[in-house]
Amino acid sequence: MISLRFFGTGALDSFRIKNRLSKEYRRFSTLLIDEKIIIDPSEDIFEFVESFMLQGILDDVRDVFITHSHIDHFSISALERLASDKRIRVFASSAMKDEIATIKNVDYIEIYPFAIQRTDKYTVLPLPANHKTDIPTETTLNYLIECDEKRFFYGLDGAFVNPSAMEILKEVTLDAVILDCALGTDGYSAKSANHNNLDMVRTIYDVFIASGTANDNTKFILSHIPALKKRFMHEEMCEATLDSPFKIAYDGYFLGI
């Protein structure tokens, strides 16, 4: 089994309420895998550990994967704290190389789309995402991760699925799919070029089912959820997906596959 713990499920512009244990409180999106690998750690992860009384849960993390350079996904200070008492490896594109190289106890590993990375018992395949940063040469990434014959797709950030990535994904059957839904129940806008709304997520589901990438046993999890002032977005999203295959992640959500 692969264990997935969501340390954060929010976006850069998330409005944060006072109750840090509420499902409406959303930190920057971060995923912990088997307490060994972490994706996109931010400073929020240390407060999360304290708030949820999970002291020691990060002790065995040695490998960090970064999806892209936006500040809600890439934090030098978080990497420095993770590496303060141990050596870690940081897998990221060349867009972040110079900044990562300044951190003590960090081995930087440059990664590219479609170039398989192996760490411990995991196979991690970076895939191109439909998401743009301010660095013209940066290729933002999603990940296909496999361990013990279990596979899941980590699709944050991104709008729909990159066609080149889909060529890979159509050749596998996934046990879980984690998708960006940063636009929530809102309609289409210019932001739809970089993030999904609920209608777009439904289309991805249909494509994955039709291509055999997913089946009735595949778990679909929505993350990177907006947290907006005066709107109960978790409640709103749960109601909107009540009769659907989608589960709405929240900070502290745990999934075993």
C-alpha cells in the first residue's frame, strides 16, 4: 500500500480562517508519500505538524519533488528546514537549480519530462503540465508515481492534461488520480488555461475512463481547492460532487492505495 497524506490542499490566494483544524482552512498544496517523499513542501508543513500533533512524521523524508517555481509550491526556507538535521535530495527542473544549490545538506537532481527517477522503492516519472510560470524556459511538471504495483497521477498544478503526458497515461491503469481544481465551481475564464474548474475535472475523468487510464476502482481526489472569504468552499465542493466519483481533499486528508 502507498499512503498519501495531504499536508495542504490550497492555492496561493487562499483566504485562511482562524480555525487551523477546519476543513475550510487550506495551506499551500503539499503531499507526503509513505513518510519518505514529499511534493512541494512549504513553510506550512511545520505548522501542520504542530497543529495535528504529528511530531516526527517528517523525520524519514529524504526525497523532495518540486512541480514548479510558483511560491506556493517552491519554498527555499522549507527546504532549509527539512535539511537542517539531515541530508536530502531535491528533484526539480533547472529553473530552480541556482536557488537550491545554495542550501546546505541538499543534493540537487535536475529532472526533465519523461526521464524516470528512482528513489528507494519508488519510480517517479515527471510529465509536462499545462501550467505557466514567469520563467519562459520552465517546463512545469506533474508526476506519475509507482510503487509495489500501485500507481497514481499527481496533477497539480495544471489545466486538463498535457497531450504528451496523456500519451504515457493511456498506457497504464491508475489506482488514484489527484487533480487540480483551483477554480472550484466557477465557470471558465482566462485562468482556465492554467487550472481546472469542476467541469474540466469531469472531462478529465471521462477521458481517463474512455482511455482505460482509470476504471471503477480508481480513486479521484480533488486538491488545490480555493478557499474564499465568505464562501464555505469545502462544503460547496462536497455538495457539487455528491453523486460523483470525486473526493474533496482537505488538510489532513489521508488516502491509502
